[in-house]
Amino acid sequence: MKKKILPLALAAATGLVASTAQAVFVNPEGHGQVLLYPYYTVEGGNETYVNLVNTTDETKAVKVRILEAMNSQEVLDFNLYLSPQDHWSAVIYADPNGEGAVIKTADTSCTVPNLLAATDTSTAGPAVPFRNITYKTDGEDFRGLDRTREGYIEVIEMGVLTDADDEAAVKHSSAGVPADCGVVASNWNGGKWNADETADVSLPTGGLYGYGVLINPSEGTDATYDAVALANFVDGVFDGLAAPIHAAPGSVLPALTQATPVAQLVNASGTAVQEVVPVAGGQDIDAVSAVLMANSIMNDFVLEPILNASTDWVVTFPTKKVYVNNGTTTATPPFTNVWDAAEAEACESIAITYYDREERGTEADPLDFSPQEPGQGIALCHEANVISFNGGDALSASDRIATNLNVQHNNGWMEVNFVTATAGERELAMEDSTTAAPVTLEGLPVVGFAVQKYVNTGAGSNAAALANYAGTVTHKVKR
């Protein structure tokens, strides 16, 4: 029997559960062990500012992994070591000397490799270019560095440093500079972490929050969004074998596949909390997918001609690559199509209904939605997707991941449905951790937001003034 399950995020937001939950969940309070930033871009003159905060009294080892949008292939990763109450920030922008993107920071917090970090508070570190190594076997048209210009970001806490010398080395002085970042670098360069990656590192404890800012300097706009926070990603209560997930810089680990395989959910009536686990043959990452599962997402679109308004939706599937890059000809549920490297896509059909502000609704005509996979109708084909309306250009997304939807109304709201009519499709099989009763979740694991932009050519008392505005609205979800 199918059971409609809502994630703990909704329960906690309504006060229906205690805040001491012990299993992976989306934390509505915004902090956790894992942070998902649904989108970065350098297209159309945009820059993306990434901010990350350690709110605890502990010294954190953190993996920062930057992934391109088409298939979540890594374009850069590094280890970041945050002292207590530390704040780290960086900017991603178009490579002035190439086709791709680069990252640069004026932050002195220790990174490994330490090339990225600034050496003092007044001088930024060097720009580090993104790389296309991980997708060079894809179709010839999809191997370029230009593919690094859009994507999303994973931040995963790997553990807490417990050695006094390591903690002291990472700690900032009164001048705002860590005492000696060379200590943590040498731990990897022939030191103790080469022999044992978890030496003097304890389990992750959470307390990280973050946000991204999409800035267009030439337009004078910025759109800020919160990173999605997963708490209890590694949970020593449910998993007696849980260990720190500290891994070397450049390693594919840690990854979302290392989640403690327990997800905490609340039932549709909001009356009972339930822990669910993957069924036999499932994967640990199913716990992450479970807390992100949605039957559909909803949000506004604003295309008001008087304001030259435009709206783009970011729709990101942060666990998708594990299910579609499985080395077989069949995707693993809840996804339905494997990654086609030659065409650089793995399309998922969707259904769309939209309304104006007076409840007049209509379903989207598949012929108005582009591009389309033959036989798919309306589809989203990548891991991070951007939906534009009536040819608008709020984010200036590239043709690699952008789709356009023609709607009849200037303003309204839209629902994108991920549940199909085919039995067994888009279903994630889980079971109750106590009773082993089957629990079936429908839809797709998704995060994202809408960006609205307005151009007002007659702002204030100066009719000749040009004023640009931008803002984000997080997608609403049905489970």
C-alpha cells in the first residue's frame, strides 16, 4: 500500500515534532551537516557568491564540491577547515582567459590545496579555474569548459578536528589569519591523514548554514537564496558503525551516497513521525532522496510588461546522477532514463498546469516547451535545469540546460507534476525502520527556487531613472 509521507521539514515548521530528531532530514531551521546550493551561474554577466558559516564551537573539516549542471560531474573540489564561528565566502565568475568559470576568495580560512585561500585579509587569493576532466568522454559537443559555467554546489561536513595542534593551526589570530594552514596541508602531504584519513577526527555534528547570491554587476541586481540544509546526515544513534567521512582533497568522497540510511518523515496528516530505511537492494542515498521527494513543485511567475518583468525557475535534482549513471541501460527508480553521454541528457517527463491570478488555469501545450526529447513531451533533461517563460531571460541560462515555456498569462502561478500515470514509475521504495512495512514515496527528489527580475524605467521622481530589481522565491512542494 502506498503511503503519502511528508519530510520532517514540514513537521518541524508546524511544531509537530521535537527538534531532537536523529535521522537525516531537511532542517527548516537552515543548518546541518550537508548544504545543497541549487544553482551557480556565470552566464549573461552573472557572478555567484557562495557563503558558508560554522555556527559551532568546533573546528570543522568540510568538503566543498562544485558540480556542473548537465550530469553533476565534478568541476572542482577542495577541503575547507573552519575554525569555531568561522565564515567563509568566495565568488564564482567567468574566466577572463578562457571559456569556463573560476573561483576566487578573499577569505583566509585554510583550504587544501591551500592555493585558493587568501594569505591576508587585504589581498584575495588567485583565481582557480574549473576543470572538464570528469566528462571528457561525453559527446564531442559537450566536453568543453563552457559546461562549467552553470551548476550547483554540495558542502559536506566530514568531521570535527580533535587534535589540539590541528585546532590551533586552523584558528584565526586577531589579525584574521589562521595560525598555520601548512599544518593541515602537511597532514595530507605524507602526514597522519595519508595513513588514516580519520585520525584525530570525530563524527560530523552539523551547525553549518549557507546561502548563495546571484549578482549581475552590469544590471545592478542580486538574487539571494538559502542553501538547503540536511541535518543528521551521518548519525551515530541509528548507525553504530558510523564514522567520520574525512577524505582527501580531490577524492570523490565524501558523497551523498554515504548518508546514514535512515530518513525521518512525518505522515500526511501531520500526526506521526516515522523513520524509514531503504529496502533490500536499495542504496544509502535513498535516505537523502526520501527527504527531498516531491509529487510536484509550485511557484509564481511574473511577466508584467509594464515592469519588463521576467521569471526563471531553477529545478535541481541533487541525487539524480547516482540513479542514472549506474552503468546499465535502465535507470534506478525513482528516475526513469539513464544518462546518454552522446546526447548529454537523461530526460524526465513532467506535466505542467498554470493559472493566472484570477484562478483561470490551463495545461501547458507540449508543443510550446523546448527543447524536447522525442517521445518525452514536456521534459527536464539535466540535473540542474532552468525554466524560462515566454522567452524571458532572468538568469540568462545557456541552451545546455534552459527550456522555455510559453504561457497565456502575464502573471500567475504554476505547478510542475513529477508523478506519472505509469504504475511503478517515479517511486522510491522504502520501509519502516521498526516494522519493515513497505513505504512508497512518489515523485522526484528536487530543490530549487524562482528568480524574478523587474526593470523600472521611471523610478521615483526621475522619469529617466533606470532601476533593476531581482529576488528569489523558494519552490513550494506537494508530497
